[in-house]
Amino acid sequence: MSEPVEPLSQGARALRLHRELAAIWATRPGLQRLAAVNHSVIGMRMTITSFTFFAIAGVLGMLTRVQLATPNAAFMDPETYNQVFTMHGSMMLFLFAIPMVESFAVYLTPKILGTRDFAFPRLTAYGYWCYLFGGTILTVSLIAGVAPNSGWFMYTPLSSNVFTPGINADVWLLGVTFVEISALSLAMEIVVSILKVRAPGMSLDRMPIFGWYILVTALMMVVAFPPLILGSILLEIERAFGLPFFDPTRGGDPLLWQHLFWLFGHPDVYIIFLPMAGALSTIIPVFAGRSLVGYRAIVVAIVALAFLSFGIWVHHMFTVGIPHLALAFFSAGSAIVAVPTAVQIFAWLATLAHGKPRWSVPMLYVFGFFFIFVMGGLTGVMLAMVPFDWQAHDTYFVVAHMHYVVAGALAFPMLAAFYYWLPLLTGRTAVHQLSVPAFWLVFVGFNLTFFMMHLTGLLGMPRRIYTYQGNEGWNWLNLLSSVGGFVMTIGFALVVIDLFVQFRYGRRVRRNPWGAETLEWAMSIPPAPYAFASIPHLTQSDAIAPDDLALSLARGEGYLGFTRNGWQETLGVNMTTGEPEQLIVLPQPTYLPLFTALATAAAVLTLLFKFYLLALVAALVTAAMFVFSGHRAGLSRDFGPMPVGHGVNLPPHTEVAEAPAWLALICTLVADGTLFTSLLFGTFYLWIAAPNWPAAITPEPSRMLALFAVAALAVAAAAARGSLRAVATGGTARGWIGLALLALLAAIAAAVGQIVGVAPHPREHALGATAAALLGYVALHAGIGLLFLVSNFLRIGAGFIAPRRVLDLRLTRLWLDYTLVTGVIAIGLVLALPALVTMLGARP
């Protein structure tokens, strides 16, 4: 007889669980690292990449300070200086600030919310590769001497091909748009994951405050980035094909660019600030030794701040000729935005006042932030007053204010966050002999650099000049600013040295060295690729005890404390209550995000060098890669409810109505709707405000083609509904899908036919250009609908769509409904253009 097998001990079972999870979740060595999709790996890569761009941008900033340290300097010629200062601002904003806050979110958010990964790991990886390739294009342009040279804001007409005939401006427009695709995709990933992928029991009103900050920030990105993307597309079309959206001689208006840019630019200040405020709201209670004061008030404040930030973009345009009533409105709004910011500041101060603060390196940077941000806030209120803004606009006073509220509000909380969370990664704390002097060098250098700029601005020094005569009274102030810049640079260099030294010589610490009450400390140090061996269930008690939870979760006593089918599993929850609803099976590592990003980069580069046929081919390859990447996604058969632990059975995400992909498409449509609304805004703005309207030729759009296009879109939307009903009742959907394909092809043909017949010609007048843009929007979205239908056809053949798995068809129906609604609006506006022109001609 064989000996009976003794059951494994608790420790042996836990060890086996960790080995099995590691085998499933680990990123393989060698070239397989390029296939990584894990949020920890991508978050670390984004952090390192963003700091690399920060270092490059910092060097460029120091070069500008060398040039301006003394009058009549010949260190750089004007063209080189224009490229250097443009790239300094562009890299700091688009390649460092935004990616930096997103890298924090990517690495930390799943851990703080008590889950294993984001809902769409492949999208996370694709976003990173787009960011890397887009940033590389911008950096290489600097080395090649063709970097953008029209300022980081790219104001027209300076950036038009009349005044910037080379590819310098095209590099910015295409490269930044490429990076914005990354930022937008990551923002949608973050929104969906925070709402649907949290620890069970974590309702929205119990979510850590950091989660609220990141959620609001990501929602702001979804709404704020499309206007800039649209503006960049329109300006690139003007430069490449001559459509005069911003040319005042042909019915355009350069101020339209400013509106579209600042519809992005002003909320972007708060997009950068809010995640860092979230870090402060997490760190301050830990070092104060008490809970955050005013949790709900802070949540209301950050939501209010998000809304207000979108309503005051004209704050940056007070001197362009805005009507006085509008000036008063936007000036008041610019002052009111200080209220929700003050709520957060006072909540932090109250938390410190009611606690017993511990002084450590993170707290040094917290108090450095208070000083810097209050200083920047005061000058912001000054600039919100129109009479003062008229005097200080386009002077170095604005440069100083911007660096205090953007650079300072990012750098000091960022460094506090780094010193706070690095023990999670390294298991060590900072080397104080380096970290404390580094803080003082950064703090003193920062204030010496930028405070002096307030004074030079008040003395009349304009922005964007590459030299000065020396008799204006700015000499000693500029020299001090430059000296301060070098002091600050030495401080940042010492921070980098400290970080490297910490990895090797820092004092070892136990788990949760700060005594925090958030879930990222309830895991091993450094975190495993699966984050949690099992997923916690939060009870209604107020406090989370990471130290008590850590061992329990490591033993597999939470949800999903086992492995199954080699799947990477996590839980999806109800958006508001946090109750578990579905089992989410995540995709394995794959090279597809890298290859798709390479195809996207090829499309961008071919557009840059004006190889438009090759660009079309690369765009089609990119589209095919997206279809292919989704071809085998999900599960190919029904599983029904499956056990997830604690006696709970949940269906897989492929068999539920509220799957993450459904919410992701809604976020996509919100972003796309913002872009469409911006296009409508641009059309009406040119009609109302642009010079040289109306055109010499009255437009006469074809009503027959317009009605045919609308009817075809309606047939496609109806056929999508038919395919969904057919599959849900056990029938076949191929006929319905074929009908929808034919209808969309007919709609595209009708839209293209209308574009060909647009009058006046799109190159002759902005009236024709806007009509062509509206019709092009319809054709593009109908084309994307074709991709949805082709994907449906392939996935039906592969067995991924069945009566209980109809998510793909629901997504297609939603997209085609949206295409129909926006198509009716866009085509209706094109048909209304003759009446609008007639109305314009009848005005006194």
C-alpha cells in the first residue's frame, strides 16, 4: 500500500501559490521583455523614460539661461535659441510633466486600489511605446537641427508654412499628436480601471483619496486633449495641403488656434497639479499621524476645480481683443478657481495642525511645495485681473508665474512622492547625508531662478527674446536667475545620486515603514508582478491595516487565492458600490502593442516627410494590427459563473453587460465627442469672428448626396442592431454584418463625393475647408465602423461571439449609433452653411 499523502502546511501552500502566480504573471527575460504588458513594468519604464526627457529638457533650459545670463551674448544664434527654448517647453510639458503623472498612476493606482493590474494591459503597453517613439522623433529633430522653433504653444501665423516653411513645425504637430495618442489611451485605461477594477468592498466613497485625484485627472485628460489634437490636425492639414483654417487672407483666423490650444492648455495645468496633490493628500496624513481632514470636501473641491478649469481658457488670451463683457466673465472665473484650491491647502494644514508631524525627507518637500505653490497662486490671482494682465502679458512675469504653479507644483510633490514610495520598490530609505542637502539646493535654486523673473518681467523684459542690450536694468537679475538655475541643477543631480545610492546603501526597512493605511503596503517589497497573491475584501470599518492584511493576502485567504487554467485573473466590481460583479481574465504578454506602435510611428514619419501614399499604407497596417490584436481576445467558449473565493461565483467579463470594454468605448466616445464639439466650435467661430467672410462663391452642397449618406448610416446602424438580435436568439449575423458593411461603404462614397464637390474649393476659402473637415469626420468614422464589422466577422468565425458573448456586437452597435448621430449633425451643418453665409451677409 502507498503511504497517505499529508496535506501541505499553510506555509507550503502559500509558497506554491506564489510560485504558480509568478510563473503566470512574470515578464520573461531577454527580448521577451519587449512583450511586457504588466502595469508595474510599464510604469517603471514610463518613469525612467520621462526622467530621461526631463534631463534633456533641463539641459536645454540651462542653455537658455547661459544665453540670457549676460547682455549681447553670442552663445547661441537666434535660430538655435528658438529651437532650444521651444524644445525645452515642449519636452517639459508633453514629454515629462504629463507622462510623469501618468507613470505614477500606472505604477501605483492598481496597488493602492487593491487589484492586480489594469483592465487593458495591452493598451497600457501601446501607450508607452507611442510615448517613447513620439518623444524620440522630437528629440532626434533637435539633433538634426530641424526641431520646432515657433514656441511650445505654436501660435499661428508664426507656425504656418509662410513663416516656418521647413519641417520644424510639422515635427511638433505630428510628434506631439503622437504623444497625445499615448496620453489619451492611458487616460481612458485609468478611468475604466479605477471605476471597474478595485478591491471588492471599496465603494467610491471609501476609495483612497489618491484614487479620486487620479480619476478626476484622467477624466480631464479625456476631455482636454482632443481640442489640441484637432488643432494640430487642422494646422498640419493647412501646412500640407493648403486648407486655410488659420489663414486670415482666405477666411481663416489665427485666434482659432489659440482657442483650441488653451482649451487644452489651461486644464492641463490642473492635470499636472492634481496627481501631485493626490500624493500630498496621501503623504501628509501618514506623517501627521491622523486621518485626512475633510475627505468629502476635498473630493468636491477637486471635481469643482476640474469643471472650473475648462471654463476659463480665455484667461490666457486677455490681450487679443476679447469683448469687455467676456473679459469680466473670464477674469472672475480665473479668480474663483482659487477657492477649490484653497480648500485643499487648508485641509492639508488642518491635518498637520491636528496631528503630530514627523520630519522626514518627504515632509521637507511637502513644506517646500507649500511655499512655492502659495507664491505661484498669488501671482496667478494678479494675472487674473485684466488691467494687470495687460501690463504683464508676454513678459517674464508670466514665465515666473508659470514655473511656480507648474514646475514647482510638480517638482516638489513629485520628489516627496519618490522618497515616500521608493521603499516600496527598494526596501530601503534615503541616505540623509545626500537627500537633505539636495532639497535645500533645489529649493534655494528654484526660488533664486524664478523669483528674479518676476522682477525682470515687472521691469519690462519680454518673453522669447534671445538677447538684450544691457541698458534696461535687467543685467544683475538675469545673472542671478542663471546662477540659481545652476544651483537647482546641482540639487537635482544630487537627488539622482541619492536615488542610486539608496538602491545600494540605503537603510533596509520592513514592510510599511511609514505606518501608512493604504493597500500598496500590504504586499511584498518589492512588489511581485501579480501585486497581491489574493485580492482583499474591504469591510465597513474605517481604517485599513496593511500589516494585518499582508500575511492574510500572502497566504491566499482573499479572493482568487489560487490559479486556474494559466489565466491572469482579477476582479471587476460595481462602479459605485464596489461589490464584485465579474471575473476579468487579462491577456498574456505579447509583442502586438510594440508592433502596433511601430506601425503608428511609420505612419507619423511618412506624413512628416510627405510620403502620403506610404502614410496611407502605414495607417491601414496600423488599423489591421488593431483588428488582429483583438481577434483572439477574450474567451472562446461559455464558462458561466466560476468560483473566485469566499463562496462567491462570478461570470467572466465576456459574459456580462457591464464589461470594462463597454465603459472604455463610452470613454472613447466622450473624447471623440469633445473633438467633434471642438470642430463644430471652430466652424461657428470662423463664421462669427473670422475676417473675409462670406466667401465670393456661395456654397451649394448636394442635398441628394447628403440624404443618401445619412440614409446609408441609418441602414448600417439598423443592421448592427439586427446582427445583435440574431446572435442573441441563436441565429447567424453574417448577413446583417454584410449589409452594414455595404451601407458604410456607400456612406463613405457619398461623403467623399460631397467633399469633391465642395464650393468654394477647400484650398480657396475656410468655408470650403470647414465643410470638407466636417464631411471628412463622417467618412473617417464610417471607416472605423468598417473595422468594427470586420472584427465581428472574424471573431464570429473563431467562436468568440455567441448568444452569451455578444459584447463585440454591442460595441459595434454603439459606435455606429454614434456615427449616425454625429453624421446627421455634421452633414446638417454642411447643408446649413449657405443659409449661415446669407445670414452673415445680411448683418449690418
